[in-house]
Amino acid sequence: MSPHHRRTIVVVGHGMVSHRFVQAAVERGLTETHDIVVVGEEPRAAYDRVALTSFFEVGAEALSLLPDGAYDDPRVRLVLGVPVEAFDPETRSVLLADGEVITYDELVLATGAAPFVPPIPGHDLEGCFVYRTIEDLEAIRAAAGTATVGAVIGGGLLGLEAANALSQLGLETHVVEMAPRLMAVQVDDAGGATLTRHVERLGLSVHTGAMTERVLGEHRVTGLALKDAPAIAAEIVVFSAGIRPRDALARAAGLATAERGGVLVDERCRSSDPHVWAIGECAAPGGRMYGLVAPGYSMAEVVADALLGGPGTFTGADMSTKLKLMGVDVASFGDAFATTDGALELVYSDAVAGVYKKLVVSGDGTRLLGGVLVGDATAYGVLRPMVASGIPLPDNPEDLILPAGRGVPETSLPAEAQVCSCNDVTRAQIEAAVAEDGTCDGPACVTRCTRAGSTCGSCKPLVKRIVEDFYATQGRTVDRSICEHFPLTRQELFDVVAVHELRSFDQVVAAHGTGRGCEICKPAIASILASQLNGHVLEGQTRTLQDTNDAYLANIQRNGTYSVVPRIPGGEITPERLIVIGEVARDFELYTKITGGQRIDLLGARMEQLPAIWRRLVDAGFESGHAYGKSLRTVKSCVGSTWCRYGVQDSVQLAIDLELRYRGLRSPHKLKGGVSGCARECAEARGKDFGVIATERGWNLYVGGNGGATPAHAQLLAGDLDRETLLRYLDRYLMYYIRTADRLQRTAPWIDSLEGGLDRVREVVVDDALGLGSELEAAMARHVDTYFDEWQATLEDPDKLARFVSFVNAPGTPDPHITFRTERGQIAPAEPTGPVSLGSTIPVGAP
Amino acid sequence: MIAVCRLDQIEVEGGVAALVDGAAVAIFRTHDGNVYAMSNYDPCAQASVLARGIVGTRGDVPYVASPMHKQAFDLRTGQCLDDAAIRVPTYDVRVDDGLVLVGARQESP
Ligand code: SRM
Ligand SMILES: Cc1cc2nc3c(=O)[nH]c(=O)nc-3n(C[C@H](O)[C@H](O)[C@H](O)COP(=O)(O)OP(=O)(O)OC[C@H]3O[C@@H](n4cnc5c(N)ncnc54)[C@H](O)[C@@H]3O)c2cc1C
Ligand code: SF4
Ligand code: FES
């Protein structure tokens, strides 16, 4: 096609599938020849509907699939907040509600589905809701403010999500399900019973086999009348009784629709009109609609492919599901109900732990056909692809569901087995990504590059396992030992030190190591001991464990001199203190520079000068800034509400408080924080390991930001926190990081490396899912209570000071190797010239 | 040989720098009680810093890691363990009556 004759694709709806279609179109070059106009009825760009429930915690912004609100490609136009009213296949044009008419060459319908509200009396009373959009959730939250009891009609997957949300909003919650069990489509009776126990344990009331006859109330809802059962009082009712494809536009235009709803399309997702396509929940390929996002994504790819002249087809989808409902894993895959002739069931059930697992295997016991997992679905990642690829079952299939050791059971999948069903990624593709000539350096990178694991996340453990196993076959190290001296990871070392109350390197080697350590394990153990004991880093035997920066409480420079960085909490400093720093720099002839961390660096100090310099600084009220330590550096602040006309909270005060709270905290890598007084974010808090941004109602807490070589924006952990909750979450987050991160792993890659990523952090920090909260807070309280300034303590201890000499036998003689030149009016290291000799023997003082 | 310090002035698995005939010499004491001396000058970083490195073992080899960029040097021979072409000169060293004595520079291992 001539590039001068551009064609137009109009996409109706901007939901998850529409967004994927546009992404695919841009990535595959369709926009080289086509303009794309996307018209969406919702007031915002596509967002992660699958994660809708987390809206209450993280807000709308975090759910967005297009945070900038527009596509980078200028050939994609996005119209939001305007529904399409109709389209006309004759003139090939669509009519928008605001009167605009757009002509198309190709039309893609991606209008999704709408919740089904059964037409029972009272279904439209005030207080009745559905659960599909962010606006629905906002309305539910507003209503929940004055209500005490809520009921959800429908005990399926979405109904349970809605019930969870009501209960988290503080309502006493009922679930009313017509079928005899919860999640009737996905799980069997025994699985449903296990699920009911979990849900009831969380304080919800479950009514199965219960038919709602009417919604009670005059104008407002007051309750539900059930058939053959007592009525339930409730002020909020959420309908979650299934969904219906939104095929009205297509019907009105005279297109064929499926018997049970949905735009009828062929294997290429083309409707009965050759220029109209339908994808996602509004489409019914071969007459069947799919209420999951993965098949929708496949359809989006198929249509992008078709418009490029490719051969792709959609031939049905794996309807397997795995989800976490109220902290309970539920998964269902393949022939979950053993409908195949002769199929056998293999069941493992532990009522106390609330775990139910069932495998469905072929009559001859050779193949896995499907299964149900409730309470523990770790095996899902490997079981689902086993069904899809039809590989023979291992000799002891029960091992696949018995409580597992390594998280994911041992098995070997064929190369073409689909590992990530959401994004259609095979084992071979994952291995290619991490192969010697591949692009990825580990599981987290594979998720970024291939998208495997980026949607529902259920395949992440398997992705990780495939990468590790692949490395093993390549002879590449998957050995996570910290070094040759300890067969343990940093986290394991941390735990053994804590559990056995080890107090010194010698004790740790004696218990778990060999040899005498190295520059890797020694500083790591020093850091672990420091986090747990908060002793002086130069105390006794720990001195020799420290990296040179910690060993001299200063940063070594290229010529062997050191820098001095006093702490300036939050970047706030009085003129008097500024003058002191100036005087010290002048008197010791140091180079001065304002750092990127809102403080001042004094460089070029000889080791033997450090105590005298710090004497002056400590006397003036300064303390160590720990620029040398793997520990808290700075908490950057903006001026905030005190001065700034936009500020809504006192960001300086909070930054100072946080810096003083966490100063001196030894951690796997350095830690930086930031506090901004409003959303303009002048403190760049989202570039920090922890960032706090003021809101009208409190503080938003972001975690996992990083500058450096691999920048990352911090992600919202929790919003609108009061000060006390903020401190509690921060205490937990930092201590959880200190306990579990690898050595020299900043918070961003640490969060990536956790199974579940940010969600995991939220579970531990916000939901306290591990019940570790108070322990982590206590550990932080210990740190805060025992903090002391290590430079001041050093100045008071002759033994420690004795180390700060140039030569043991000539303590006053400056190292002749260190010389300076002048640059821009200040000193700078002179070019190195090789070993320098003083040319004479220095007399030895009395030893 | 000249006396540069008392043995107890060197921490176990630590080092000190001393001036010997005008040259900076790093003297180390290992966990098994041995004392080693080599030039304090790190040829990789071109700075006089080796005495401030971390002392450890690789297999059976006692070594110091430069505090600058972590290259490892065999305490017994001065051989760089990461680059066969680099070696740091070593010095005769002996402990006598609690005093550490440093002697001539050894030209080859
Ligand atoms: C002085 C300063 C540059 C300046 O003149 O502004 C600086 C200097 C050094 N940085 Fe930095 N960084 C300085 C701000 C930053 C910033 C900006 C910030 O903090 O807002 C960043 C990016 C933000 C971040 O860390 O996420 C930064 C990212 C790094 C990195 C990369 C870390 C990473 O995660 O990839 C390193 C390397 C490392 O730590 O392993 C590093 C390491 C270093 C070291 C410590 C290298 C070393 O080991 O000798 C430098 C020595 C400082 C010294 O001797 O005083 N510096 N460095 C800044 C000191 C801030 C302070 O007051 O403490
Ligand atoms: C709470 C919840 C949890 C879920 N959990 C899961 C899960 O765990 N796993 C899973 O696979 N799926 C899950 N789903 C289903 C999943 O969200 C859908 O399958 C997916 O969003 C379908 O994408 P879609 O683009 O087809 O539809 P949608 O995302 O609904 O997008 C359709 C868009 O089109 C717009 N639109 C409709 N008509 C018009 C018009 N005339 N003009 C303009 N715009 C229009 C709509 O407003 C909407 O924004 C969940 C859904 C919900 C509600
Ligand atoms: S972040 Fe907001 S309050 Fe802070 S300086 Fe910038 S505009 Fe002002
Ligand atoms: S299976 Fe959902 S992200 Fe991979």
C-alpha cells in the first residue's frame, strides 16, 4: 500500500483488550500505513480491570495501563469519555455521542461486557451496585461510608472479589449464591467446601443454594428476601451474577450475533461484515464468548496480524484460572470436573491447613487432564502447561500435589509448552531470552522482555524455575551462595545469625562457613551484625570486616584520600552551620561540592586528618552522614507547605523526622528517601527507595525507586496515610528488605525478585499476611533506640582513633604519594606517578 | 631489618602501613598467626592503599583485596590473583619478641 494513502482503523472501547490491540498495532508497524482512532466511553484510559479490587488500596493511577494518558505514537488518537452511539457498515462511519462522525476502513469492536443484573423486584433501588468499573467502586466506597452491612448476589469469581472489597471497606458481608457451592464454574463440591471455610474464617457469611426473590426497601435497599430462608438485612447490594457481552452496536447495525450474545466472528475475529472485527469479551468466536483477559489478548493479536496480512487465527482458549481471593489461592484448569471418559481423580486434602488439591488423570494414568487447587496453588504454574502439552505424567503423580519442597514440583515441559497463558509465551521463548546470545539476565528481565508473568502473575514461579534449570544445564551458576566461604544466601545468613544469636564473624564461620572469608562475605556479615546489634562498626573484630569506607567512616577517593559528608537532615541547614562547614573546609584545605543528595561533600582529607576534621564538626553539632555506609543516605525534601504556595503538608519536617529515624540503619545496599509537599514532586521522591508525597488527606507512600544505571520509578504501596501508619509501614518495609534482600540489591530489583513483586510487599507490609508486622516494627524500634553517632563515639575511643594514622611507625608523616594540583580555585588529585619514596629512613619511634 | 611496630598493633586479619627506607610497606597479620609484608602501592588503582584492604582466603591462599577496586593479591608472593601479569613486591618480615621487623624488598618470589 502506498504510504501516501493512509487508512483509518477505528477501535470502539478502550479497555484491556483494545489497549493490547493498539500496542500490537504500534509494535508490529500497522501504524506505518494506518491511523488509529480509539473511542472509549469511560472517562480514563484503559486500566487493569483484572486488578480492579486493588483500586481501594492503590488508587486509579496505579491501575492505569497507559499512565501518560496517550500513546507515544502520534498516529494513534485517543478519544475518552465519549461513547460510540452507532456505526453504519454502508458508509463505513461511526457516530460519537458528541456528534463527531469518523469514517473507517476497518472497525474493531472492543466494547467488553456488562454485568448481568437479574430483573428481580427492587434491583434498581438506591444502594444497588455492580462491580465492573472504577466509577462503580467509587460509588460503592461512598455508600459504604454510612452503611454497616452489605450483600453480594453471586458467589462466583467476581462475586467473591466484590465481597472481599465490601468486607475490606468495613462492612459485615454476606455472599448469596444460587448454586450449592462457591465458584461453581471452576471448582468441585469438595473444593467449594474448602473455599467456604476460608471465606467464613475471614468473617463473611456464605449462603449457598440460596435464591434471591427480591431486594427489599422503599427507595433505599434494606435487605434481601431469600426463597425458603430468612431474609438478610443489608444497606448495600452488589450484583455479580454473570456478564453479558456488549453487542448492542453490532446488533443495531445488523451484524450477526451469537445465540447467547456476543458479536459472532470467525477464526480471524472477523464479523459478518468483512470490515468489522470484534475482540475481547464482546466477541463470540465460533459462537462462544470468553470472560477472561487472556483469550481477549490473543484475539487482539490475531486481528492486528490479519490487518497486516498475516495468517493468525483464534481457535479457542484455555479457560484455566488461578486467582487469589482474600488471600486464598484458587485454581482450576483443564477438565476440572473429570468429564472425560474413564478419567480418574487423585485428591489431597488437609482440612486443618485448608488445602484441597485434585488432579484429574486419564483412565490409563498416563496423562494429566485437569485439576482444582484451593488453599495452595503453587503447583498451578507447572500443572496447567502439562495439561496443555500432554506430556506423560511422572511415575508418582501424587508428588505433584503433595506439599512441595521447592515451591514448584520437578517436571520437564516440552519446549513448545505454553508457560504464560496470558501472553502466550512458551518455554522455548523463555530459554531463548536467557540463552548466551539472548537479551535477558534473569527471570525479572524475562518478564519485562517477553511479558511472561506480567499479567496475572501466576506463571512467575515457573518462569523463574525454567530460567534456573536452564542455567543449570548450561553450567551457568544458579548457585545462590554468597561466596566460596558460605553455602548460604544473604537472607539465609541473616536468618542463621538471628536465630542462633551469633555475635561475631568467627562464630558465623565456625557454625556455617569455611576458610577466613573474603571481601564479599565479610562486609555482608558486618552489615547483618550491624542491622541486628547496632554496635559500633569499628568495635573489636568487626573492624576488619568492613569495606574501606566503613573502616574509616569516610569514602575513599582515587588518590587514597577520603571525603567527609556531615548529615544535613532533609537538606535544611542554618547559616551558622553552613559557616562551620566552610571554615572546616578552608582550614583543612578541602575541596567542597554540593552533592546530589542535598548536602555538602568535603573531599581530599588524608586519613590522619579525619579525626581532627570530625572533632570540629561534632563540636558544632554535626554527625556522620553515612555517605560511606550501605545504610540510609539522605531523605531529600522540597520546601513544602511552610513556604511553597502549592504545598499541602510540611514535607521538610517529615523528611527530617524520617532521616533521623532511619539514620545509621545498616542495610543490603544504600537507602534513599524523599518527601514532596505536593504532587508536583519537586523532591523526586519517586526516584527513591522510599518516597512520600503529600496529599490533602495525608501521605502517599511509594517504594522501590532507583536512580543509577537502571532507573525505576517507585510504585504506590499505600495512599492517604496518617503519620503514624506511614511510619509503621515504612518500618516494616525497610526491615523486610533488610531481612530478605540479597547483598548489594537495591529495593527495586529486590521487589522484582519477590514472588508476587509489589503485591507481596503489600501483603507483608500493609496486610501483615505473614504476621511479621510487630516483629519488624520491634526490630526497627531497637534500631531507633540504640542509635548513636559513630563519629562521635570514635572520637571518644583511643583504640579506634589509633587506626587513623598514615604510618604506624611515623604517625605524623603525610603519605608522600598524595599530592594535589589546583583546579577552578580548589584542590584536585594530582596525576599518579607510581610509588613515591621519601628517600630516607624514617627513625622508628619506641614501639 | 628494622622494627616498625608491636605485633599487637596489627589487628588479626588487618593491616598497617609503615615507612621503610622511605617506601610505604603494608604489613598484614593473618588468622593463623602469620605476618606478611608487601608494597602498599596498588598498581591497578595507582594509589598507596593496600594496607586498608580486607584480608581473607581463596582456597588455601591468604590474600588482601585492594580497598579501591578489589583486586586480590597473594600475601605470600604479592601475585595478583586476578591478573597473572601483575605482582606487588614483597618484603622480608619477621616477628621477634613481640616486635614486627621489616627487611629488604624481595626482588622475585
Ligand atoms: C557525592 C555524590 C555525587 C555528587 O557530587 O553529587 C555521589 C558520589 C558517589 N556515589 Fe552516588 N553520589 C551522589 C548522589 C547519587 C545519586 C543522586 C541522589 O541520591 O539523589 C544517585 C542516584 C540515585 C540512587 O542512588 O538511586 C547516585 C547513584 C550512585 C550509584 C548507583 C546506585 C544504583 O543503585 O545503581 C553508585 C554505585 C553504588 O552505590 O554501588 C554510587 C556511588 C557513589 C560513590 C559512593 C562511589 C564510591 O563508592 O566511591 C561516590 C562517592 C562519594 C564520595 O566520596 O563522597 N552513586 N548517587 C552524591 C552524594 C549524595 C549524598 O549527599 O550522599
Ligand atoms: C473485578 C474483576 C476481576 C476480574 N478478574 C479477572 C481475572 O482474574 N482473570 C481474567 O482473565 N479476567 C478477569 N476479569 C475479566 C477481565 O477484566 C475482562 O476479561 C477484560 O477486561 C476484558 O477486556 P475487554 O477489553 O474485552 O473489555 P473491557 O476491559 O470491559 O473494555 C471495554 C471498554 O469498552 C467500553 N465501551 C463499551 N461500549 C462502548 C461504546 N459504545 N463506545 C465507547 N466505549 C465503549 C467500556 O466502557 C470499556 O471501557 C475480571 C473482571 C473484573 C470486573
Ligand atoms: S513538591 Fe509541591 S510543595 Fe514541594 S516545592 Fe514542589 S510544588 Fe512546592
Ligand atoms: S499466565 Fe498470567 S501472566 Fe503468565
